[in-house]
Amino acid sequence: MSQDIFIFEGLPGSGKTSLTKHLDQKYDYCHRVGEVINSEGEEIPQEEHYDKEWEFFVESEINKFQTNNEEVILMDRGFPSTVSHGFCREVMNRESPVKEIMRELKEKLPEYDNINYIYLRNNPETSLERAKHDHEDIWGKKSFLEATQLFYETFFLERQNVYEIDVVDNNLEEVKREAEAIIERNQYDGY
């Protein structure tokens, strides 16, 4: 069976890290790849990647696709987040690196036909409440979260292999069960 990739996306506080860690521990055949990683595949702590430029995150995205040979890869956010960040800078500040990000990723990321997306549908209000980012941080601004949500809704509209989980109306245990069902169904269908 070929390697399958699940990229977990959603606004801050939607549970990407909690879910990928949970699934990694529950299933032997899964391997979690952190939110931002270095060339050795080690996760870089959040406080070390605040205020970094887009090139830093593009490098992490490239690293994610070069670190594992496991059967199922669980990515705690992926290239859609990096592109959405550039998109939001365009919407908010009119200083978008989106074209450069897209060009760089297209040149350096391998083509995969086995990418699945698990979109943890959240809203800006719940994101602000759960993630508790400082108001000076872009992720602590409702307008930035609204732009990010718009990006996700547009990005996933025409994509194949998108699984959506509502994280506003479901508690963490329900969200875990839905994510487990997606991973298990994918494993069963793969045989």
C-alpha cells in the first residue's frame, strides 16, 4: 500500500495538534509531522517561529514531505496554511507574498495524488476564545481569522479527498471519533 498523507487544517484552536497527537498514539501505522519542522524533521516550538518570513514556512513545508516513509502521515497543518497566511496578508495589508509562495511550493514540492485534507471547521469567534492569541498577534485579530476562513472555504471547495469535521458544535471526544473513523476507513479502503 502506498503512503497516505492527511493534512489537518483549520483556524487556531480547532484541535489540529491535539488530533494529530491522539491519532499518532492510537495507530501504529500513523506518524505525526509537527506544525513547523526543521530539516531533521524535529518540530520547532511556536515561540521560535513567530514573526518569521514566508520563506521559513515554505522550507518547513518542503521538509515535511521529505521526512518519512510511514504508511500514514498526519501533518499538523500544511501548505494550505502557508498559502492562507500570504493570502491574508494580501487582504489585510496589501503586501502579499502569495505568488512567491505558490511558485516556490510548486517548484519544490513533489506531486502527490494521495493527499487527504481534514478540515476542522471552526469560526473566528471560537478560534479567538480557544487559541487565546495576543491581540497584537495576527492570529489574535478577528479580521485576519475571517480572511483565513474565507481562504479555507475557497481552497477546499473544489478539492478532492476533503473530510470536514465541525469543531464548534462537537466536543473533543466527538471530533476524535470522527477523525478516527476517517483514518480507519482510509486504511480499510486501501486494502
